[in-house]
Amino acid sequence: MAFLTSLLNSMPGAAAQGLAWGVMAIGVYITYKILDMADLTVDGSLGTGAAVCVLLTINGAPIGLAMACSVLAGMLVTGLLHTACGIPAILSGILTQLALYSVNLRLMGWGTETGKANLPVSVDKYGLLVSARYVRELALNNPLIPLAVFGSLITGLILLVFVNRKSHVNPYIVVLQCGDGEAEAQARALLEASTRRCAVKSKTVREGLVELNLDVRLRDGDTGFVNALAGLEGVRSAVLVSYNGDYLG
């Protein structure tokens, strides 16, 4: 009986934490399903944002400013690694995720001279909207109520906006054979104008022949540009092939 009582007493706190960590699940859903990017950054950046927010709060910063800074702190690293350094998206996310575990501990110790993994923010000292202290009370200050309401609203809004949006664009390879450099330039210009994205994966040059393998993303599923490519003067053949995005050629 004592075990059952202890279990029931711990469930409100566990439910409150589950609702809070549900935000991380939404972050993973957005990156994987909506942005079509294998990114695990949110596993570490969620803690980074929380660390920045708590650190600024206990050092006297307004709650609104602390929350804004926490958002900025968690949104930059992976993007810079991926775009500026050319590191693949999934590896950028893994590197950031692992590095932020140590960064979060340093942040928690910086400015507090404690180095602790937990920094308490008391509702008695700071203007917090909710507190786990009241998690067992059936009242408006119970954190389960606003977490459930705002969590449901945010999740519903995300699903409403993105549920009918096509979340994945299939990659294709165009295998192009041209007779000379002029035909190659014309074919490249046509591809860039007719597709959402066009990137050279490989190029082979032989006497009287230029062969290109180009990664492309179709615009509204239109494949008519392949016919136009084949009709260009100097283009010997144009082949469109679907693949899984991992080019091994």
C-alpha cells in the first residue's frame, strides 16, 4: 500500500516533467519531418537554453530577456557547422549535441561559482509563471494546467500548419552526356532554371564526350526538363534516376 501511495504521489511531478520534455520531441519532429534534416541538436540545445535562462535569471536579468537569450543560445552552432564548415547535417547535430553536455555544465558554473548541475530558481524570489511546488494542488498555479494547455496549443498549431505540407522532396540524379563544353554550359543553365536545386556530383571528360552526374530536386514534380535537355544541340543523352540521397559514385 505504501508503494502504491508513493507511486501516486510521484505521478504529478513525472507528468509535469514529461510535458516539459515534450517540447524536445516537437523539436525533433520539426527537424526530421518538416525541415527534412537529420538533426539531433535539440537533445543538447534544450538544456543549453534552460541553462542560459536560469543563469541570467539568478543574476538579475528580466525573465523575458532571459528567455529570448536562451532561444538565441540554442539555435546557432549546428547551422554554422553545417553551412560554414561544410559538415554533414547529421554529424553537425551529433557533434553539437555531445559538446553541449559539457558546455551546459560550464554555463551553470559560470557566474555562480558553484559548478553544479542543478541551479534552483525559487518561486519566492523570482517572478515565475509556474512552480513544481504546486504540482499536487488543484488550482490555477498548478504547473500541469498551463503546461497541458500551452503544450496542446503549440502541438495543435504545428500540426495544423504542417500536416498537409509535403515534408520530403525526393532526390534525383541526372546523368548527362554532352559533346562539348558549350553543350554542357547550356544543359547546366537549363537544369538550374528548371529545378529547385542542382549540384554536380561527378564529372568525367573523354575525347569528344563530357559526362555529368548532377543531384537535383524537382520543382512541383515536373520532369519535362529532361525532354528539353535531350533536345539541346550537342547533348547526346539525358537520364533522370531516383535515388536515396547517398551518392556513392
